[in-house]
Amino acid sequence: MASKKKIFKKKGNIINDLTKNIFKILKEDVTKYYNYKQIAAKLNVNDTEGKNQIILKLAELTVSKKLNEIERGKYQINEDRKYSVGKLDITSNGNGYFITEDYEDDIFVPNVNLGKGLHNDLVKAYVYKKRRSSKLEADVVEILERAKTEFVGVLQKSKNFGFVVPDSNKMYADIFISENKMNGAENGDKVQASITDWPEKSKNPFGTITKVLGKPGDQNTEMHSILVEYDLPYEFPIEVENDASLLPIEITKEEISKRRDFRNVLTFTIDPKDAKDFDDALSFKKLENGNYEIGIHIADVSHYLQPKTILDDEAYERATSVYLVDRVVPMLPEILSNGVCSLRPEEEKLTFSAVFELNERAEIQNHWFGRTVIFSDKRFAYEESQVIIETKMNFVPANVSITGHDYTVDDAIVEAILKMDELAKILRKRRMNQGAISFDRVEVKFNLDKDANPTSVYFKEAKDANKLIEEFMLLANRKVAEFIGQKNKKPSGKTFVYRVHDEPDTEKLASLQNIISKFGYKINTDTRESTSATLNQLLADVYGKAESNMIETLAIRSMSKAVYTTQNIGHYGLSFDYYSHFTSPIRRYPDVMTHRLLQHYLDGGSSPKAELYEEKCKHSSKREELASKAERDSIKYMQVKYMQNHKDEIFEGVITGVTEWGIYVEITKNKCEGMVRIRDIKSDFYLFDEKQYAIVGQSTKNMYQLGDNVKIQVKKTDLERKHLDFNLIED
């Protein structure tokens, strides 16, 4: 029996996906041309109304120059159309922007034009002017490379199938899971799903569940979900752990004989109170000529981490340690990160060092780089060394001590800390005078109970002790980069790993100026020097004020991102012509590369090819970016969890963002941010005023503007989405 001819489906009286299907027919052979009857036949459309829709659509596509009318009523795809290649940036409302080097501005992509493109996908798109408008829009015609195919979400299971609803608001489509692809997942489980196919006529991609992560809301589940979302590991493969356990860790006399011996020089570490891996130590020695020998001693990870080993491959793949609120995911197995490489007190350790002779004006008289062996006399927390700096005494009380009881410090160490603080302040002042920008941001931290639940919020502020360490680490990083990258004050041409930071984008600075002017602040962007000076003045002026966090965040966003590369352009934010990362090889793979290259050149080696290192730099920059996103998500999660227990309280806050659907408010007391939805403000009907960064009541003309102080109460906490909804307390 002959099969019935399938009629092309119409939604109501409208043919589904008509534009897309016309293009599909014409793309089968771009040399052919078709009339409306031939297209209708291919689409199995045989009614007059459907044919009229095709005629109108062909005329519309010809006017927009997507098609050419070769002869009267005969159409061919326009191969001269303007196609560009770029990346998609999907917004939370399901639309997107096409980012390409062919156009200066990002180009809007309505949801219907995404062509199954997902966030960060590399795509080919047709760019055109919107009808009756000068604005450009883009239409995705081909997906060249998926940015990712695995997503974290919650399984909503029916009898014979299910959907994974992704956590990310950048993923606009739920993932269809057939019954045989569940892999043991139950309804409501938090899972990882991998997209395996996206049928042409399906609104949803098809996938399979690859991991069951646990139940939503459980802290371990959510932290693992954050790591999985950004393709970050949370455990080491057993073969990597085994490889690490077999490393020879004894420091032999033969190895010591190859190194400069600092074991009898006063040496100590200053780190956070809860630190377990100590990358760096400082040594101090007063010389007979009145100058000071300062050693910056860094864990010699490259001695243990040998190229082309399982351990090195794993470290490279991770590229960085990840610091979530309640845990650290290290780059190296614990036996290395917290054990053999960590510069623990009263233990001999192998180090790679930058040693400087400084005079009283903190001017460098001599320098030396090489492998060393040290013995750390004392471990300090920042708080303990801060007490010494502030009191100039050797007594540390129990309330700031890592030991939990009062104790005194050797006078020699006190003298060393005070002198190094003095020298660090000179170095910092000089750096600021040369145009460095001072982003001394207040960090939000949580006090956690024994089950890692947040009990309170506190702010971590960089004080003199933190800045002492910072300045000497910056000194080592800068001078190592100069030592390799510069010869006779000109580029040496040697392959090296630099940490670079480009100048800020002028348009972003203009946008920043527009916003801060509403608070009475301004910046001068006429020259590089005036930009740096006025940015520093802005950061000083907003310090401690309600709007400080918002303005500091906006100022940081106006900056370029710092990245790793072999192509040195200097570091704008630090105002250094040469800068590298040398001081944290336990937690950053680029520092390991820096150590290897430095030793290679110290041994007289020739410059290796830059291409291999450039590829590793790009990988490291990408992993660093993912780790930063994971860290921010963990903070958001903990903020939401903390606010679950404060729903009845009224908080003062500041408006940090304004959109067409609501205002974002940051609580002044704890820096937790949430949204007040416009529909929840009952006193008036409010509309978004883009020019004024405000929402305006249509009857009362009352305005809620960026930077305004308001009062809020928690309406809803969503741990899975890491989102807070607030109610506005109106006067």
C-alpha cells in the first residue's frame, strides 16, 4: 500500500521554520534556482494559503538580500551575503550577541536566529540591517565549534523520558534524556548531562547522563556541581596519586652541594592563618656595608615535577589550584602541595630564589637567581606580623596567634620584619608614582562551622603585613622577567612566559565615567598617566563608602584581563615593562614553566620555540578564568546559604545594577547581592530608564537609581541557582 504523502506541518495557519527550510532547499545546490512551486513541492505544501506564505517569504528574503531573484519568480541563495565568524554570548533571557573582529560592536542575535548555537560557541553568522532600522542583527547559519557539550542541571523525570534543566542561565534549552540514557539517575537528582545530538526539528538537544552528583541543595553536591560545570576536577586519578607517592623526597648532601645554602640565614614565612601550602619564604641579612640582603625563596616544584610524566601532565591540565569557600582543589597532590614542596617551619626545603641587595632607599645594588636550600625559622600569620609592625614589639597575643596562646618573637625576626616593612613601603610608593593602580579590594570571607556552614561574614582587608609580602613577590616577578626578557635595556628575544596586562578600553572607561559622575566622581583619560592617577584617586575617594564595592567592580571591569603569553607588552596595572609569575609554583603552572625556562637560561641554553609555550600560556589563561568563575560561584552559593537564616531581617543596601526586569541591591553589611523584581514593587508601575540607570514610577515619577541607598528584606533564596530575591521596603 502506497504511503500517504506527508503534508508540511503548520502552526495554526503559519508554516513552521519557513525561512530555515527555504535556505535548506537552496543550499542543497547553490548553483540551482527555484520558483515558489518547486519549493512548495519540496516542503509538501499544496494549499493556496501555504503557497502564498512561501511567495511572501521569498519576496521578503529578496528585499533583505538573503536571496537573489535570478529570473522573474526564480530564486537562488545569495552567496555574496556578508558572513562572519565569531563567538556567541548568550544572555540570561535566551537571546544572544555575536562577537566578531569584523565589526566593532557586538551584534544582537534574537533567540529565533541562534540556530542551536550555545554560549561561547564558534559560529558562522550572516549580519544584516534590521528592517526599518540602522541597527545590525545576526543570523547564525553554521556552528563551527562547540564550546562545551556537558552541562550540570536537575533531572525532571517522567515515565519514559526526562529533561535536564541546566543550572546555567546561559543555557536556554533543557536537555532531553531518553529512558535508556538515565544511567541510574532519579527524579530531582543533580546530574551532569552530555549533549549527543540535536535533531533538526527538535527544540531540545538530546543527551545522556554521565554523572549523578547528588541531591540539589546539599553542599558537597553543589560544590562538586560548580567544579563540574567549569570542567574542573575535584579529585586526582589514582595513577597520579601513586606517581606522587613514589617521588624521592629525601634532600641529599649531593643535591645540597649543587645549591646556594641559606640554611643559616634568618628565614620565615608570612601567610594566611589557615594556609597549608607555603609557596614562599623571606630571608633577611644585614650586610657589612650597611645594605640588606633580602632573599625571596620559592618552593622548587620543578625539581619534583619532571616534564613528560603523569604528574606533570595532570598539573598542566589543571594549570591552577581552585579556591572555593569551603575547600581547596589543589593543582598538585597533597603529598607535594602540603608536604614536600611546602616551606614549613623548622624543615629543610629545596627552593628557587631571587636574592637582592638593597640599600636604605630600597634601590637594588645586586641581584642573584638560582636554586637554593633553606631552613625556615618561623611561620607567621598575617595577623601576627601585623601586630609586630603596628606595635614594633615582639609580643603576640593569643587572639591573633596561630598557636592560640601569647608568645614572644626573637628580636632578630622583629628587626627583620620592621626593616622589610620599611623597604616595602618605599617600593610601593615608587610603584604608585610610576603609574601603578591600587586595587586594594575588600574580600568577602565566611566563618564556617564544623560542617562548613556559614555562621558569619567578615571582610578581609590588605594591611601592611600583606603589602610587605606583595611588594617583595612583585619585585621577584618583575626582576626575573627583566633578567630573561631584557638585554641592554632592549628586548632579548628569548622565549619566556610573561604575565601581561593591556591598557584599558577607552569605551569602557567612558562608560565608567558616565556612571561615577552620578556620584560626583570623575576620571581624566587624556593620557596614560592621568588615567592611572585619577583611577587611584577614585579608588581612594570611594573607600569605605556604601558604593565602594560597586565602583571598584566597575573600575576592574573597565580594565583589560591579565593573561599569560610569550609576547610581552608589559603590565599596565602594575606599571611594569616586564612582569612574570615566579612566586607560586605550588598553585600555578605558569610559575613552573618560568622556573624551568629560568634554569634553562642559567645553564646557558638557547631559546626554545615560542609556539609550544604560547599554546601552554593560552591553556593556563583559560583554566585560570574558569577557576575564577568557580570561585565566584562558590561565594554566591555561600551568600545565599547564609541569607537563608536572615529572612526576617531588614537590611540597608545600595543599588548596584538596574535592568528592565528589576534592580540589583548589595547589602552594605555583608556584600550579599540580590534582585528586587519590578513586578514586586507595588507602589507604582515602574519602567526602566536606560539613560538614567534607573527605574521610574509612571504615576509618582519616583525614581530608584544606580547607587541609591534602599532597604530590603529577603523574599526567596535559591541555592541551586545561587540567587537571592529581595522585597523592597518602601518609605
